[in-house]
Amino acid sequence: MSYSRRYAKKQQQGSALIVAIFVIVVMAAMAAAMLRVAGSSQDITTREVLSTRAWFTAHSANEVMMSQLFPLAGTGSDPAVEICNRYHPDTGTVYTFAPAGGTGCRATTTCQSSNAESVNTYLLVSTASCGGSPHAVTRIQELWAKDLEHE
């Protein structure tokens, strides 16, 4: 072997190690990026599910309050205005609703009544919360209702 070949071989001995370390570093960076994307996707899915649950819990709470204001079996013992005034925001009393099934959601509902041209109107506001830290989600739903006009 000539001197120039031995010298060239000696110069190239460490290059394979440098290429291997570079490849390992690049692969580790790619793996870290993939884990981050997967974690972010899971976080988004969790929030979407909790948001849907909170929305339906608020909707259900409004429906329960509507069934109290306007019972299907005829007139209740109390008129709707009186029932609504029990849950007025100024009184500090709210109707609390927790759906069955262990969803971890709760809703509070307030009611405000007003009278315009001898027709009673009702504003129901339900605020539902689902989940816990760091995935706590809150949804608010408003619902307007009115008595039928009586002639």
C-alpha cells in the first residue's frame, strides 16, 4: 500500500461515526416531533368531546326548566312566572342539573321573566361545565320562551 492510500484511509476512519451520530440526532428529532403531534391531537379530541357534552348538558338543563315552566300534564300548581322568579339571577338561587351516566358535567340555570303587551316572556340561561384541569370546558345556552296569547 502506498503512503497516499494509507494516509487517505486514516483520514476517513472517523467520518462513519460522525454520519451515524448525525442520523441518530435527526431520527430523535423526528420522533420527538411525532410525539408532540400525537399529544396535541389527543388534547384536541378531548376538548371536542367535553365541549359536546357541555353543550348538550346546557341544552338538557334548559329543557328541564321548560318542562317545569310549561308542564305537559296541564297547568301546574304554580304559574310559570312564579316558578321563573324563583331562579332569577338577582336572588342568587339557580337550578342545578347533573345528567345521569357519570359524565362529570353540571349545569346551572337562571330564569328572567318579563311582560310585554300582556304576554309573558322568559329568558333561560344555562351554563354547563365539563371536565377538569387542564381540560375544563364551559358552554352557555340561552333560550327564549313565551306564553301563548289568551283572548
